[in-house]
Amino acid sequence: MKYTRLIGTKDILPGETFPWVALQNILRDVSARFGYHEIITPLIETTNLFIHSVGDVTDIVSKEMYSFKDKSERDITLKPEGTSSVVRAYLENHLTDLSKPVKLYYIDRFFRYEKPQKGRYREFYQYGAECFGSDSPAVDAEVIQLAFHLLLSMGMKDLILQLNSIGCPSCRPRYREQLVAFLKLHENELCSECKLRAATNPLRVLDCKKESCQAVLAGVPITTNHLCRDCAQHFNTLQELLTALGLPFQCNSRLVRGFDYYNRTVFEISSIFLGSQSALLGGGRYDDLVEMLGGSPTPAVGFAMGLERAMMIIQESNSMAFVEPSTTLWIANFGGITLTESLSIANQIRQAGIRVEVDLEGKGIKKSLESALKRGIPYLLIIGEDELKNRLFTLKDLQKKDQQSLTLQEIIGTIQNSQMNSL
Ligand SMILES: [Zn+2]
Ligand SMILES: [Zn+2]
């Protein structure tokens, strides 16, 4: 019997884990510089949480959730996204009492039963940032600034920010009416999915990628023409702030997000990847979600970034920050006392921060030389009985192809110097 991983899942193998952790270190470091604090929520939540927050007519809830009953017949779901859980935790743990705004971020794994494709998995990682407690457009601007800072720190280039405002509960219904009337007129030209969406979730039609729908949408009523005064003001101020911060943006009146809970600002940042524009992260304002989930009215903004795609772009860039340093020194020995001493000497050298491996089978110089070359290890140290007697050891530099007889202290010094020089 052979076991294979489930479709849409991925093993992160040695060699891939280092850039993965390096990426997470950047995310944590930059988030902290913006005053964000990490939150870790459980992988499972009650199914109802997502039905109420994400919305039961969205694709995520209606088609893509991993939901099941546990042994006590509770309805449980593997988290399909991060914001709902963060809001749930924010309320349940009284983070509402903290001084506002409350800035949280997460690095977490999520599950969606989607068609797997390159860079998209059924189990996937996301970074997300959420800021609670202020409706100031400066919060939207700072969240976008954080997103840019993260992507630039990861070495991403040619970033394109798209921006839209989808209004609030006081102006959106009027827009929605006009949109529904427009879609009704063109019902026969819409794809089968959009025919359904026109009745259940008309805003989502705006972001249908099918050509037939795109053609219809050329004449669609535009969200930003139907904003109330407050929403228009908010959107204008945000644009002024982004301009002042030197963050370039394009207004895209057809940009909407896949969740029901967004209002006012929605945004997406993409980059050119493998010749085509690829979305890296998206987010927006969700001023009503905290109240929808049982809290008092609390404006909020956030975004989420898929880490698999980010990882693919980072690997393309060949940046040294994401390359794992290899073992620096291999110790050859001849078994018996020379192996025991090798283990002890290896540890003394490790104390100096050097990566050391020992021939654990004591098979002598030839085998060790082979192993070191195969692994790309630059230094080989030979520990035999004579060397132990004299406390002078042969250090071979496998790149320069020379060797010296040195004391342990001199060996550490030599390797440290060569590491300093290669930085
Ligand atoms: Zn409004
Ligand atoms: Zn469509």
C-alpha cells in the first residue's frame, strides 16, 4: 500500500523550509514596526461563524468549506479565511477593552475545497492584518502602507495597487438596485453563474472574469458614482493620503471582494509574475462585521496575503536572504576514540556559531571527502590519533584546495574570518 498526500496539499521539504521561515520573519518584523501584534486562533471554528461573517451565498461558504460533524454532532469547519476568527477572538477575549486602534496580524493555514492549480492549494497559508476601532481614512492608508512595506521587504517589484469604494449600508442599497436593474436588462448575456449571482450576490458579478460578462460590464453603473457624502469624503481623503505617501494607485470601479462583510474601501495589490498580472493581496474595510458577530459597532480594516504565491515569486528572485546557509565544516575521523573526540570537538566549534557535521561512522578521510564535496561543505577537518596527541589538526579548504595544521582556536578563527569575508 502506497500513501500519497491529498490533492491540493503540499509538503514543505528541507530546502523550502528555510525561505518559508525567512519569509515569516520578514512578515513578523515589518508588522511589529507598524505596531501590530500576532494573534493565533484555532484551526477549527463553529460552522455558523463563517455562515454569518463571510455570508452563505459566497462561493467560499456555499461550495468550498471543509465542514464536518464531530463525535458530539457539533458543526465544525476548518478555517477558510482569517478575519472571522480574529473578530471572534477579539470579542470573546475582550480585546475590545484595549486602547484603540487594536492592531493584530496572523500567519496561519486555511482550507478551501477549490480546484487546485499552480500556486493554489486546498490547504494554504495566509498572512493577514486587521485593525479595529477607527473609521479614519488614515487607518486605511496605513494598512495599505503596511501591505506595500511587506511586499517591498520581500523583494517584490512593479506593484500595482487597485482601489475602490463600495459604499456603506446607507448608500449601497440604492446602488444595488441600479445594478440589479442593469443586470436584469442583460440577463441573457450573462454566464450561468452570474445569472444566479445577479439575484443572490449582484456585486460579485462585477468581478466575473468570463469574456461574455466582461463585455456586458462595460456599461455597468459604477459604485463610486453612487456613494453617500460621507463615503465619498472618506474615499477622497484616502486617495489624498495615498498620494501624499507616494503610494501609486489605480481606481477600479469594478473591484469588489469575495466576502459579504466589506464596505467602503476595497483594495488589491498585484505584481507582474511570469508575464501576467497576479494578485498578491487584497482587503478592505469591514465596519459592520464586529457588530454582526455580536460586538458593539467597531469600524475595522484589514487585508490578507496568500503566502504560496508570494513564495513562488520570492524563489524566482533568487534573493540571498532566502538561501539557507549550508554546513561549513565536516569532521573526518577513524572511529573509536577519534570519533568520540570528534563529537566533543564538533560541539566546541558549534559554540562559536559554526555549522558542523561529523562522520558518524568513522570511515576515514576518503569517505569524508566524498561526503563533504557532495554536500558542498567548504571545510574538512581531520581528527586522527596523532592529531589528538599533538592537539594540531589538519584543516582542508576544499574550495582553495589547500590545507593547514592548526590548533582548535586557530581553526575557529580561520572559519569565522572566511565567513566574515563572504558576507
Ligand atoms: Zn455611504
Ligand atoms: Zn459571469
